[in-house]
Amino acid sequence: MNKIKQNKITFRLILAAIAIFFSSISILSLPVLFKYKSKVVTIEKNFYKNFKIYLKSSGNISYKPFPKPHLVVESALINLSKTSDKSNLFKTTNLKIYISLRDIYLRSFENFLSVEISDTNLDFKIAEIKEIRKHLYQNINKPIKFKNCKVFIRNKNNEVILISPIKKIIYKINKKNKIKNFSINGEMFGLKYKSDWTRNYVTPNLSFHNINIFNPNIEIKNFLEFKNNKKFRGKSQISYSKDKLEHEIKFDNDQIIVSSSNNEKTNFNINSKIQLKPFYFEGELLIKNKKVEKIIDNILMNLLINDETYLGNLNGVFKIKFDDLNNKLIKKGEIDFIINEKKIILREAKFKLDKIGYIHANINFFEDRGDIKFKSKNILYIENHIEFAKSFQIGSKKIKNIKQINFDLIKEFGETDFLITKIKINNDENQDKANKIFIVKNIQNLRSHIREIID
């Protein structure tokens, strides 16, 4: 390398070093040389321009060069509306506005890179969630981040109905693939979850929302195609262990139709029609390949023991059907419910005993010394006495003239054993059998008791 070329390289390195040195000095000295308080109006105006959120600061604004150049707003009110008559979404003392080096030198504060809010309580009313949804669909904004915050949701009476600690929220638009993303990493009801909502501006009428809940592992996938306020359709898939629920939703002129399309691969299938004005619904849920005791503990108990305030103005009829149940005797069944005046009333329950007959049941739950118990008053109608004799290993002649058996069944929540009592055969008032209590632990145990009752 000749001496002239080497001198040129050395000179360029010196110039670069000088530029870096004076740039660093300039950046570090900005807090001393510049009064940010005088730029409050400009910062607030350009905050909305970049993030489509209104900012009102009431504390000091300072500049920090590390780890990236940013402004720190010591006290700020955040709102989606400019009008003062609407309540603020939240107040924060930890708001950082990341700015470009160009803005630092020009001191224009026009192009903010992103905003970060941390260690803040986010207090929303249910009505304000609609405004957040509107922001998701209608605004183009720079990245907004939340770290280590808590979300409080309040009802119309200003009562807190949900608290969710949030580890991280990222709300941004990817300029390369034109996808808007709103992701949450948090916790709700003690369950950790990750939520990811996306929308592509190439197909703006489509949006996708995936939710993953951890321990237990539950995956929810939602797809929505929005045409207008009176017409849209969606699809939802829910997977939990071996259970799968898949359904489509169609909304058209104040009517919602919910239907399950993939009946073979799912064991929860729903079909429902909901009329909004006036509100009324007719629904049907088909449950397949489940244990009877799981249905009692997890589904029926939650339906019949409920907080009336959760039902609101619900009004309609609902049917649960059972198919291919994991039980030696009961394979099919259905239960009809009426929902009216904030109450769920069980109208009729009927279960099919494979090749034998069917059971009519009157079901309810009650509390006994702090324990929740299931009780049903049942009538077994025997249609095929030969199949009954085979199943319970009894001589067919002994039950030839038996047409029905009345009995009560009691089971404690969470237990697999159940009690059978108040037994009557063909409405025969046999006091000895009516007073007996039989404990059933398994099918062999049940067969033994049936033989004792028949004999």
C-alpha cells in the first residue's frame, strides 16, 4: 500500500472518530442544552400523529440517551378520545418515547419510533373495550409496548370484574409484510396465556386471533371475516387434551347462527340460532365420547349451580345431547333446558340404555354439610327384558313382567361412587326395598345389587 493511500485511510478514520465523539457529546449534553418543557405542546401533538392516542403530560419531560435515545414523561394521562368529558384510559408515571437521532439533532420531535409504558395499572370499562377494538381496526400507528402492567376491567357499575397481570403487550405494524399485530403475554384467573391478533392490510376484512393457555394446555384459534356492522362470519377451533370443538359463526341482520362443520373429528358439536331483537335463542350441543361422571361434575353442575347475574337477559331453550358415551350401560341421552328470568330450568332428561330401554330423570344439585351433591329421581322403562337379563346376568323369567323401575341416584361432586335408594318395581310400594341404600362402585357391583333387588 503506498503512503498517499494510507494517509487517506488514516484521515478518514480520524474524521469518523471526531464525528462520533462530537455526536456523542451532543447527545449526552442535550438534557443540559435544551428545555423540553417548552416542547410539551409539540410532543403531545406529534404523539397523537404517531400513535393515534392522545397524551396529556403534567410532569417533567427529560431526555435519556441509553439504552436508546428516548424521552421520559414523568406523569401522563392517556386517552383514545380528545374530548375532556370522557374519562382517561389510564395514568402512568413510566412513559418512554423513543426518538430518532435525526429528531435529536433537529429538535423537531415529529417522528417518534415507538412508545413504552411500564409498571402501570390499565383501568378499563367494558364500553371502552369497543374503543380499543376500533383503534385496532381503523388506525395506523407506530409500535406501542406495555411491560409489567395490570389490567382492570370494570362493569357499568364501576365494579372490578377481572384483574389480569400483563408481562408484555406489543402493538405494531410490520411495514414489510403489511401485517398489524397485537400480542399479549399475561395471566388471567391464575392461568398464564399468550394472545396474538393479526390483520393483513392486503386483505383488511380478514383477521386472525390465536390464544394459547398453559397448564392446562388449551389452544384457541379464531378467524373473522368482517363485511360490515350487519354482516360478518367467523370460525373458531378449541383444543384441550383430547377434546376438540370447532364451529362457524354467521351474523346477518340481527341473527347469529352457530354451527359445527367437522362433526367427525370433534367431540363437542354445537348448533344454535340467536335472534338479537328481541333476544331469543335456540341451541343444541352434542357431546361425544365422554364419561358420565365427568358430564355430571363439569357440565351439569356448572349449568344448574350458577350466579344469576351472569345470565343477564338471556332467554331461550337449550338442549344437550350425548352420544357414544364412555359407559357400560348408557350410550346416548339428551337434556332439555329453559333459560328465563335469570334461571336455568331443567325441563326433561332422557338417557338410552343400550338395547334395554330408556331412563327418564329429574335432576338437581344440592348442598349437604358443605359438599355439593348430584341427585336424580329416575324411572327406568324396560323395553327388552331379554337384553336386560343378559346385561345384569339375571334369569329372564324373573324380570319378564317388570316394565319399570323407580329409583333415586345420589353422587357427591368429584367422586365416582354413587348411591341408589328409594327403589320401586312396577310402582310396588315395597317398604323394605325403598328403605335400602346400595353403594355402587363399578358395573360388577351394580349387577350384584340389581340381582338382589329383583330377587
